[in-house]
Amino acid sequence: MKRQGIRFPLPKITVKRLGPKLIAAVQGALRAGTPKIEIQKSLGISEWSVQLIELDSLTLRDAHREATIELQRDDHREAIFAASAPPSVGQQI
């Protein structure tokens, strides 16, 4: 459903069970690129709940993917800069 661009509305019972604040927190974490397993652990929700929230918005999957790529790219840049920097005074090669 995600890849075909089909929106699956969040069931009313899920909205009632999770509450709007928790749903908004999951959406924000996904947009920020937080790994889904970390979202599950930190907010105490199931993988299925994260999937349902993601399916409720057509743009959320792509936003999470782009943010994740950007975070990984930044980590790789930092590693390259750290490896290519000249050794500081007192540091052995």
C-alpha cells in the first residue's frame, strides 16, 4: 500500500487507543528520521501502530526516508572529515 501511494486511514479505535499527542509524536519522529525501532522503544508502541500511523499519511514515508538519508549522509561526512584531518599535536599516527 505504501509503494502504490494508497492511503489507509487510521482506524478510529487506534486513534482513541493512542491519542492525538502520541500520534503527533510518532509523526514528528518519523519526519525527523528517527529509526522506527527507536520510536517504538521510546514511545512504548508496537511496530503495527507505527505502520498504521505511517500509512495514514501519503507523504510521511517519503519524509522519513529522506530524513534518514540526510542523517546518514551527515554521519558519513563527519567520518570522512575526521579521517582526513591532520593529526593534532601529541597524537600518534
